[in-house]
Amino acid sequence: MAEALKVGLIGTGSISALHLMAMNRASEKVKLTAACDVREDAVRQFARQAGIDAVYTDAATMLKEADIEAVDICASHHWHRDLAIASAEAGKHVLLEKPMAISMQECRDIIAATDKAGVTFMVGQQLRHVPSYVGVQRLIQEGELGEVWGVRSDSWLPVLVSGSTAASERFTQNEGMRWRLDGKQAGGGSLIWNATHFIDLFRYFIGDAKRVSAKCWTDHPMFTGGAEDRVMATIEFENGAIGHISNSWTTRTPWQFQLMILGTGGSIYTPVVTGGNALEQHEAPAVVSSPRHDIEGAGPGGMPSRPFVPIDPPEGLFSDNPYTNEVVHFAECCREGKEPISSGHDNLGTMKILFGIYESSRTGQPVDLATL
């Protein structure tokens, strides 16, 4: 059995806690040995929780001195390019939290650097590692749904609606949250933060897209630097399917993450989860309806009943936690020289859709993704 991959984490904001949990659960595969953040108090607190002694406030120093083979980059979006390139040039494998970067050119710069260095590069798209969604992808590949002709996602987080002073104060007073509303640092707003999860998931399910049309709204006063607070987009996929994305942080909607996949022979959706936390809703188990589940004569007037049934997780996954499965997949790719399922080359397709949506909203015209 190969030794655990030694990893240094950069950026100890909120997402780092989930990465730490994942590595702790997969300690035979991944071992956190160092941590870095420009905020010394934050990185020292994280290190105490992680039980590690190697603490840095400068990434270049960590890359030079720490006993690490790979880096896990959880820093603000506008730092992704420089940190990923520096890590690759130091000979370290790179796990980079989504989104890859804040422009198509920055994405291509990272891919060029990691290719040149010969290191493994993986974008952290944890929904691809949700057991239920792995099952969805396999059912689609096996033809359970027939020809997929439509996909849809609604991701609504009503955290900054008018009159919601508590949420507004949470964002304005928390430095780690405030940058998420600045388009210059985040690369956008609610789309790049939330809807990108489902954009990537749809690509994982049915492949690349060829054209997008979209409208983004950027009129909420707390969003700056061109960051959008609401998005509606239509995506034309190469297989002929049409996708619809709706996303908002500022509308008085139910707190909801939901996806639907429609095929000529069946369909899949995630029931809306009531209660629980946002993460549980984001990773809600999917259900499927297809001919093999129909019950003859059980519906109204003796017509067949077409129930939706849970999708069983496939065998062979490391755990039921997507972040744990994600870091295990990364470690195995590093050790075995395999290409990750969300490699940089793969995730260019996700970023083309995302930046195509921004371009379509800016020009008011459909965008051919081959031009990006």
C-alpha cells in the first residue's frame, strides 16, 4: 500500500474545514502536513485544529520548505492562478477548489504550467463525488433515461434579501465572506459561487455545451466589481439537450438546490430537502423514474404507476462523503499517474459555459463557446 500523500493547504477560510475533515477521514490516503494563510491568527487556529506544526504565512516559503508532495488550494478566487502556477513550478501536485480561475486566460495559464511541470492537476468539483450523483452518471451512460433532452437546476440562497439585516451584517463584517461579493476578487457573483456546481455536474452527466444565452443582474448594492446577484441562463449541449440555470442570492425564494434531468425513457430529480443545512440540500440524493420501475395497473383508471425510486450508490466508493471521495481520488491520481475526472483540461468546458454566460449577459447575444 502506498504511503499517504503529504499535502500542504493554502487558504484557511470556511471551505478548508471540509477539506480537513475529508483528509482526516482518509488519513491512510492523504496526510495534511502544512498549512498557509496570509492571516497568521487564522492559520494558527487551523493548525491547532488539524494537529500540525508546520505553519506559514507565505506560500512561496511553504512550497520551498515544507515536507509536502501536493497542495490543496482553498484561497480566494483571484489568487488561484498564481498559487497554482507557483505550486506546479515547485513540482507539487495541485488540488484547486472550484472555480479554476477568474478568466479563461488564467485557466489556460494554469493548465500550461501544470502540463509543463508534469504534475497532477485537479479542480475540486465535489458534486461529482456525491455517491447518488455517481449513480446518476452511470444510469445515464447505461441508457436508463434514453436520450437526455433537458436538464435544469435551481440554486436559490435568499441570504441578502431586502430587510435581512442579520445576513447583511454577517457579510460586511466578515472579511472572509466580504470578498465573495466583489466581482474583481471572486470573478463574478452568485453564478461563479453556486450555479457553477450544477453547470459542472451537467457536463459530467451529458458532456460539453456549444452555446449559451443568459441574463445577469448586478443591481444589489452589496455586490461590487460587476458581481451578479441573480442569473438566468439557457445552455445548448452538444448532444442536443437544452439546459436551464436559475440562481439568486437576493430573491425572496425558498432556500433550495435542485436539479432535474429529462430523457426520452426516464427522468431524474433531487427532491427539495426541507430543514437541515445548505450542504445537505446541495448534495440531496437523486431519484429516478424509468420503465423498469413502472407498476402495471397501479395508477388512476388502471393506468401504470410511474414512481420515482432512490438511486443506489454504486459499489467501490471510498465513503459516503463527497469531499472525502474527492481527496481520495486526487491522491490516487497522483500516486498512479491517472487523469482526474475533473482535470484542468476537462474543466475548461465548465469554465467556457460560465464565462460564456457572463459574455452573453454583457452583449445581450447568444455566445458560441467555441470562440472562447
